[in-house]
Amino acid sequence: MGKFLLFPLLWWIFGNPFIAIIVLLVILYIIDRRYIGLSPSLLRPLRRRRQLARLKQQILLNASDVSARLDAARLLIERKRYREAQVYMDEIGEAMAHSAEYWDDLGTVQLHTGRPQEGEASIRRALALNPRVKYGRPYLRLAAHYAKQDPDRALAALDEFREIQSSSCEAYYRMGELYRQLGRREEAARAYDEAVELYRALPKYKRRQERRWALRSRLRKLA
């Protein structure tokens, strides 16, 4: 209701309805980014680009910097530039062989570069090293991979995820999405409910980063 009262006020202040609409949208965007997080960040791609450039420069100055290569690979994965990420992952494989997070990242790259069997094996290796790595999201990655061609294996991966008792609203939301994709609407509804219930139990400092996933889960329940 407040936004409908705010628009006439902005119109009166600026004397132009189009400027008032633009200012209103900017205000709503700032509020969403500060308190909710449903809208995408407009600055994040720029920050990632700058960070990636800095990491590449750091790698040029120190060819043995494993940490910089891993961070660069992860930024490239976020930007879906999987083949570029593969180059860095290959370079640090020996040094990171003990890291469950590395094997999950490598498996993600392999799944998206036409090597599904290698990708599955790498993610399974990550889970063998640490079944709770990344709050269990590798199980969701496997379930998404299996969903189209092997629903039974997708459901088995989702069951494995449930066993680790994840504390991530995003993970439960994504689990609900996978259940919907598989036509399991009751299980999807339960996953969305779990996301909302988990959000309510989180401490305040954690709610900010999980709020949008709880809201998305609520909206899915209404759909």
C-alpha cells in the first residue's frame, strides 16, 4: 500500500510521472537488495569482473599461486565460462586432490563441458571426502543431472541429500524445484515447507542471506 502512496508524493516532488516511476523503482530495488534479495545485484557482475582481472594479474606475478587459480576458476564457473575454468582446475589438480570442494567444482565443470561420467565421478569423490561439503549441494547437482534421463537416480540423490540434514534454505528450495521437475508435487511442497521452517529457526545474522529462498519457497507453494 505504501508504494501507491509514495508514487503521488514523488510525482508531486519531481513534477513528472516518468521521473517519479524511475525514482520509485530505484527505491524499491534498494529496499529489496537491502532487506529481501529477490532481485539480482546490478553491481555483482562488475565486481566479479574486477576480481577476476585482479586474480589473473596475481597468477601472472606468481605462477605457483594455487589459491588464486581456484578463486579464478570459481568466478568463471559462476559466469558459466566452464571451459576457461577447466584450465585453472587442471593446473591445481595435484595440489588440491585432498579438497572435497575442489572435486565438486571440477565435477561441475565436467558436467557442463560434455563429460557427464567424469563429472559424476568427481562429485562422488567430493562426497566421499566430505558428505556434508557445501551443505550437501553436490547431491542436488547430481539430482539435477539425473533428472531428465534417470528419475530413479535423481530421487536417490535427493534422499541422500535429506540424510545430511542441510541448514540451507536455498538447498531445500532447489530440492523442491527438482521434485517439481520429476512430477513429485507432494515432496516438492514438503521441501518448500522445510525451507520456510528452517528460515524461521535461523539466527538473525543468517536470515538476510537466506530470506529470498524462503520467500521463493512460499511463492512456489502458492503457485
